[in-house]
Amino acid sequence: MSQYQAPLHDLRFVIHDVLAAEAEFARHGAFADASRDLIDAVLEEAGRFCVQVLAPLNRSGDEEGCRLEEGAVSTPQGFREAYRQFCEGGWTGLTAEPEHGGQGMPEVLGAAVKEMIDSANLSWGMYPLLSHGASEALKHVAEDWQREVFLKPIVSGEWTGTMCLTEPHCGSDLALLKTRAEPNPDGTFAITGTKIFISAGEHDLTPNIVHLVLARLPDAPAGTKGISLFIVPKFKVARDGAVGARNAVACGSIEHKMGIKASSTCVMNFDAAEGYLIGQPNKGLNAMFIMMNTARLAVGLQGLGLIERAYQNALAYSRDRLQMRSLSGAKRPDKPADPIIVHPDVRRMLLTQKAIAEGGRALALYAYLHEDLKQKATDPTARQRADEVVSFLTPIVKGLLTELAVECTYHGLQCFGGHGYIREWGMEQFARDARITTIYEGTTQIQAIDLLGRKIMQQQGAGLRHFLGEIGVFCQAQAGNPALAEFTGPLARHAKDWQALTMEIVQRAGGNAEELGAAAVDYLFYSGYVALAYFWAREVAALGPSHGAGFRESKLATARFYFQRILPRTGLHAAAIRSGADNLMALPDALFAV
Amino acid sequence: MSQYQAPLHDLRFVIHDVLAAEAEFARHGAFADASRDLIDAVLEEAGRFCVQVLAPLNRSGDEEGCRLEEGAVSTPQGFREAYRQFCEGGWTGLTAEPEHGGQGMPEVLGAAVKEMIDSANLSWGMYPLLSHGASEALKHVAEDWQREVFLKPIVSGEWTGTMCLTEPHCGSDLALLKTRAEPNPDGTFAITGTKIFISAGEHDLTPNIVHLVLARLPDAPAGTKGISLFIVPKFKVARDGAVGARNAVACGSIEHKMGIKASSTCVMNFDAAEGYLIGQPNKGLNAMFIMMNTARLAVGLQGLGLIERAYQNALAYSRDRLQMRSLSGAKRPDKPADPIIVHPDVRRMLLTQKAIAEGGRALALYAYLHEDLKQKATDPTARQRADEVVSFLTPIVKGLLTELAVECTYHGLQCFGGHGYIREWGMEQFARDARITTIYEGTTQIQAIDLLGRKIMQQQGAGLRHFLGEIGVFCQAQAGNPALAEFTGPLARHAKDWQALTMEIVQRAGGNAEELGAAAVDYLFYSGYVALAYFWAREVAALGPSHGAGFRESKLATARFYFQRILPRTGLHAAAIRSGADNLMALPDALFAV
């Protein structure tokens, strides 16, 4: 009974007016063909596909789940046909390079499309998501013949890809990885080991599946410096592209999960399976990070998609459900009770979802815009700057939007009361589906360490400097604008505090390494909330007469709600950081239970 | 694979040392027989039953669920046998009056037992929970013959009870209730209507089920002033107790839910079913509130039980799972990696669960102790005071502990990483089961309005005054104790702010009724966190040499964690309250989507 409408209005507002994507592209000599009209047409067509084809399969996919029989996984009814139409529409190659059969469109547009896919059907979206990660790795690291033979069929959608990283004893810690790769006389490798939690590891959407597998060569150094990346197709593929016999890779079982039940999560057994090395020996982690960073941003979009979908349904229900009168007097005396949207706390829950969905959309698309500039800006300095920005924002987009997806799908369900807990209403599925997003592709804890340990400490906070610089320029540019003062004031104060807090942590971590881990998750949230404040201020600044009075009023009220009711969360996170590591580290492990 | 140990050590510490229950009873002339030894023996026996009988049925009950065939509901395998043993052990009547066949033990002990039942198997615990609520209503409102005929078999466990309130169009708003009761010539009533979300409405544990049903008499006033309460048994029962033919009440369907799948949630159709009026006509809401308040505290215990269970498992996993090295150097160089409990953010998640479980236990049992004093203290002034305290704390216990159960089962799952999302590990079930607790027996929003609208505004905050008075006495008594200063200082400041914040809201709500609704949920959280701070300070104050050095260190470190990392959440809630209602009310309903 859950509904979904494509949020085309807000997507266009963010891409064209808030981020001014076309002007950015023009300034950097990129995507000359991606006109406003073309982007709008793509968004509209994608929205139609998501609403008409994918959304109706969401509940049934959850109820039906995937089935494993004799090593073959069946996806739920309708998934194959939807995937066929998706390929026919050219969607699998939307952002891929024309030389690989793609349409060469910007990632920021691909991200907007992906948000809608994830809103409509998160489980179904997992299959193309994994292909996109594998494509990126192949594009950047593979040899020419490998791109010809493996990348092109993935871009066309004829085959899908996977990322085979995790093993039973090693998830976050890839240093413990055990899967082995023995060289064969013909230049291929024999891959042996067990991988778990492999999304799209086995399914019935395509005849072949291209596994990208992390494994150790003989005599490889221990730890993460001894990991290489291999292509292991389900059916063997020769260097000329000829598809041969079944390879020695098999799905041993599929997981029974809390949610994303229509996404097949496989245990994959490699038994001397034939594979090709991609990139340099022992440099597999670099290639893995290409896939991983793509996937991390994509999981942030999953969070966004679920927030949007939960919001749309909670709003519709709150307008419809009659229960009690407004405390300030009946608002609909013609009805037996008022719709619950009159109650302040229902509005708080709705506005939280709205503010996070719309602010989060600007944040995520801004990151993707920098992914485009990183790859396509003509000026190398601009490319490097964009790289630093997107690398800094990736853990924030992933960590913040997935944690807030857990919160917002909670609010959406709560608006429904008891009906929210009943499967047929669909709200509980969003909460269950959201719960994986803070875990896979690196838990929130891993994102936080990546942000603070790698992006701030190791990379001297280059991305943060760019981002703070931008906020400074924005606040200065708006200094004479009284309509913006209620936003730029708190924003500028927060930007200053953000910098100070960062310096404090860096100094403290110098004296005690535990301070970094003790601060990391709160720092991620702190950073995320300030980033959202920046994008909400930009949304208000981007409003003009052409947007219509209702749209302007809606944005302005939501921005105020964000600044007054959500942004103050930063105070809690700053206090937690400043309370230091001792309150976490003092208790000996043995005394956690006495 | 989920484990459970009965937290007997901490339950005894709270009951005997923190709350000094026996001394309180002695002071108020109540429960002379409830000695420390007897209480300990009951706890131990209950713990054994929960661990050995109930806990092993938790996962299988979730997988199997309830089945409805030809109007009859089958509970999962093992549930009937467990219920039989439960009755045989006399547990159904533990806190019931001896004159009704009960054992006359205090509710505070019953609550400790109930926490363990809920940890072990929340779904199974729903069946006795509903009986307990029905018992309380019958005890206080029913006529003698009704108590003889209906209450005694519920106390013995021979029959179970239900609460039939909700209808499809009315959940929170009982004024909309439509079920009708027509008088029959023989003094009984014919009840007609449909009730939904009826827990334990139909099952195979007992041969008869006693439904307590809200309905309207002919010509009853509109709204909540025209609601009466009726006993409607599944099989008719004559005034002499003789069980007769099947009554015209039937289970039309059972709900498919996110969790508590082994608890049957029924649509109950009453088709001129024969019932007896309980209490006065049109005064059904009073009787309903007796059941409801009992049930609200009990749902708070459900939250507590899930937090404890999630914590135990997250702790065991975090000690066992090896992943990465501590940032301050290897802690287990003999192993391939350190156990994840070395990582600060894992500790933060564990300590959050520990601090909420142990502090929440003291809060909940304190409320139940006042339930005992309210019913059994010899002095009427003491009874009234206890009534005001428990009435004030009920929405806090229910609202806070269930919301924190959602948070803490989230943390527990997160500690497990990807394995937390897989059903066989059991952690995701706790998160799903927890999700109903913020909804049923009144949503968090309803609790918050009850707290601020009824307990503060209408009752002039009598309960709050008693509670603040107690905190003041405690802080004064500890004024000379340097070991307590780090806790009593912030506690006294918060108590003062709590009072000021309350006054501010009361004043503001006078000018604008929406301010009450806009503040309510944040006020509930604010109140709850200060209450937990008070109980953590009392836990530290109760520590003595007899508790052992490890126990003392564990409590002290957890109290510090609570005060430094959790209590500051009050700042966020105070800021939200002080930001006022405008940021929630300004946006016209029509502009929530544009």
C-alpha cells in the first residue's frame, strides 16, 4: 500500500539552482552535452521507470525473497523483466564512458537516478549498484583487453559484477584475508577460498556474473600490502571474449536477513576457480578502494532514497488519519477528529524527514558533482581539489545519510502508529531495509575512522579546508543579504567551531591515540550536521521568484526547522568529543559484566 | 545463537541496596513476609525458568510465528508446554492477592521477574502480560461474583485475559469508539463491533479467554464519557462459574508484523457476544486506565528486558570477535587481531547499553516499589504520595525505556557488523521486537502528552515535586561525600533546570496551547535522563565494601560514562523545547510537499 512519486521538482532545484551543475561543468570544460533539457528529460524518464516498474515490486520482493536451489538463485517475480527493461533503456550505461558502450552522462545525474531507484526498490537496486562498483574498478585498473571483454558487457547490462571482499573471519579488517591465488601455467590464476556477504553473488538476471575477488598471491607480504585483485567470472571467459565452461565458483548458501530480502546475499566458494589478475600484484587494495568509494557514496544514496520514500508515505498517512483534536482547537470540525498532521510532534517527525531528505539530497549530489569534476575537469588543479573534496565528503555522505535513514524510517513508521508495525502497510520494510546501510561498505565506525584518521590526520584535512573555504566565501557573499542572516550567522559560527574542534582532536590524538577513536563517530555527525546546514543555507539563497511562493515558503520553513531543531545536535556531539576518551577506556574489559 | 543469563546480581543490588525495598516496606507496614531471602530465592527460580525454558523458544518462536486456521490460533512449538510449567510454578499469581489465589508478593519483585521474562522471550511474555492488566482491572472494579468467577482462573493461569480497546479508525483517540453494547433481558449485554491489534486475543494456551471490552451503551454520551467496560469470555460463563457454549466472539485474522511474531495480534469480531458490565456504566475509561497504567509500566520493562539481552550478546561478541588492532598498540599480540571491545566506539555502544540497562532497571523498579506503596502503605498520605509518584513516572518509564530500547538494540546489532543483520545471530530480532514498544499501550507521543498535559498541567506537577524533593534530600545528604560530588553537582543543577524548564513550558502553554505539544516529547526525554542520573548517583551512593572491588569499579565507571556522555543529551532537549512551537507550526499542511 506504500506509494512513491519521483521527487523531480526537488532534484531539478538542487541540480540546476542550488548546485548550478551546468555552469560548473561549463567552467571546467566538462560534459558539454549535458544540457538542462537533457538532464530533465533523463530524470523524468527515470522517474517513470522507477514509479511504474520498480516500486510495484518492492513489497512482493520483500515477501517472496530470493530462493537458492541446486546452486542457482531465483530473484522474486518481476525482477528479471524489470532488469531487462532497465538494460533496454540503456540505464546500466548511463554514466559509463562512450568508448565502453556507455552514454557518458555525469555522475551527478546518475546519482539522482539512483536515488529514485533506491526509493522505489532498494533490493532490486543492489544488482546494478554492484555492477557500477565493478565497472569503476575495471575502468581505472584493468588492462585494455580486460575492459573490452569484461567491462563492456557490464556496461550494457548483459552481465553484472560483484565485489568479493569479506570472509567469515574478516570484515572490516582485510589484513586477515586468507583467500589464495595460485598462478596457472597459462597466465591465469587458481582462486581458492570462501567469501561471505556477497551481494548479487548469484542470481538469475544475467547469464554471466563477473566477480572481482581479493586474494593473496603465494609469498605475498602479510597484511593489507599482500592483497591482489582478480576477475573471476561465473562462466569462464577467454581473452578473446569467448564464453566457456562453468568456472569453479559456486554459491554455497544465501543469508536470511532482517531486510533487503530480494537482494541475494551469498556465501561464495572458490575452488581453484580460474581468474585474471587486475592491476599490479599486491596492489589490490587500491583497486578495491575505487570500488569501495563508489559503493560508499552509493550507499549514502540508499539512505537518502529510503528517507524520501518513508517521508512521502508518512506525510500522506498523517494528512489522512483522523485522531484527536488539535490542542489549539478543532482544525477540521467537519470531521470526527483532526488529521494527525495538526499535532506538533507529528509535524516534528515529518519535518525531520523532510529536512534530512532535502538537505541530504543537496549534500549527496554536491559530492557526486565533485566526483564528476575530479574525473573530467580540464584543469589538473581543479581535478585534485575536487578529488580532495569528494574524498573528504564520502564518509560523511555514507555515515550521516545512513544513520539518519535509520532515524527517519523510524519516524515514518512511528507516524503510522500500530499500522506502521504491520507488514502490509510497507513502513516497517523501509526500517528493516535501512538497517543494513549503516553496516555494509564499511560501518559507521569505519567511515568515522576514515574521516578522522585518513582524511583529517593523514591528508592534513585538505578536503575540510576546501569545504570550510567555500562556506566562508558563501557567508561573505551573503553578508549583505538580510534574508539569509538567520542562517549565515549560525553557519559561520559552526564553521569556526568545526575548525577549532578539529584542531583540538588532532592535538589530543597526538598525546593519546585512543582520543581519535573516541571522537570519530561524534565528529562524523558534527561534520555532517554542519554540512547540511551549509546546504540548507544554499537552498534558501538559491530561491527566486521563478520557484513560486509555495515552494519558497516550504523551503524557508524547513530551513528554519533545520537550524532551530536539528543543527543544535552539534552541541551534543561537541560535548561528547570534548569529554575525552577516558570515560570510554577506563573500565577494564573484564568488568563490563560483573 | 543468542544467549541470556539472568542478571540476578544487579537485580538484587537494585532491590536491596539501591532501593532498600525491605526497609521501605517495613517503614510502611507492607509485605511483612517478603524477606530478602525469599525475594532472592524467587529471583533465582524465575531466572532459571527464563533461561532454561523461555529463552530457547525465542528464535524458533520468531521463525515459526502464530498460525490461524479455522478461527483457531496456534502458538509456536513449545509455547504451550512453557505456559503449563509457568502456571504449575505459580508464576501467574505471583503478585496477586492471596484471597484471589495469588501469592501476595510485591509488584517490585514481579517486575524483576517480568524483566527476565521479557529478556528471554518477549513474544511469550505477552500472554501473561495481558492477563496481569486484566487482573488489575477486575481486582479494582469488578463485583465480588465477577472476581470469583473471572479473576481467580486468570490468577491461577487457567484462563488468560485481554484488553480490547483499539478499533480500525480509533487507536490513540478512544472518543471515536463505535463498538455497541445492548442490554439483554437477563442482565447481560450483547456486544457488537470489531477490535483490532488485540494481543493474545486468540491462542491455544488455555481453554478460555476473558476479553475486557470497551463499548458504548445505548444513549451513552458521545466521546470518552460514554464508554463502558464489559467482560466477554470466549466461552460463556454463568454467574455460578459454569462454562457454557462458545460465545459470539471470533478471531477474524492475525496480523503479519515486523516483530513479536510469536505473539498473536488479532482482529476480534464481536457479533452480539454475551458480556457482563464491569463497574459503572459510562465509567469504562477509569477501569481502562487501571489496565493501561499497569500495561504501560510493563511495556517499559519490555524495553529494559530487550536492552539487557542485546547488551549481553553484544558484549560477548565484542570480546570474541577479532578485528584490527587497537590504535594505541596491540592488546592481544598473541592473536591475529584484537577483540573489537578494544575500539573506543565499540565501547561507547556497549557502555550506552550497560548504562541504560542498569540505570533503567533502578528507575523501573523504583516506580514499581511506589506501585506497591500506593496499594499497601498503611498511611493514606503515604499511599497518595506513592500514587502521585508512580503516576508521574509511568509515562517516563514507558516512553524513555522503549525509545532507548530502540536505540540500544540498534547499538547491539551494530556491534555485530554484518552478522547482526543475519537472522540466525538473533540480534535483528531484538531490534524488530523493540520497535513495537514505542507504539503500543500509547505511543511515545501519547506518553509525552500524558506527562506534560495530565501529570504536570492538570495535576499541578505533584509527582514531579515529590521526585525533585527526593533528589534535593539526596543531594543534601551526600553534600559531605567527596566521592559523590562529581555526580551530585550535575544532578542538583539538572534538578533546578528541570523545575525551571517546567515552569517555562507551563507559562508558554498558557499563551499558546501548541507549545505543550511542541515541547512534550523533548520534555519526556529531558525528564527521563535526569531521572536516570538520579538513580545512577544512588547506585554509586549504595556501593559498599561488601559489593567487591570489581563491582564497585564497574558501577563507578558506568556512572561516569552516563554523566559525561549520556546526560548531556538534556541540553539538546532543553534547546528544542526553548526553540518553541513556531518552527513546527509555521508551515501550512499543504506545503509539506511541493
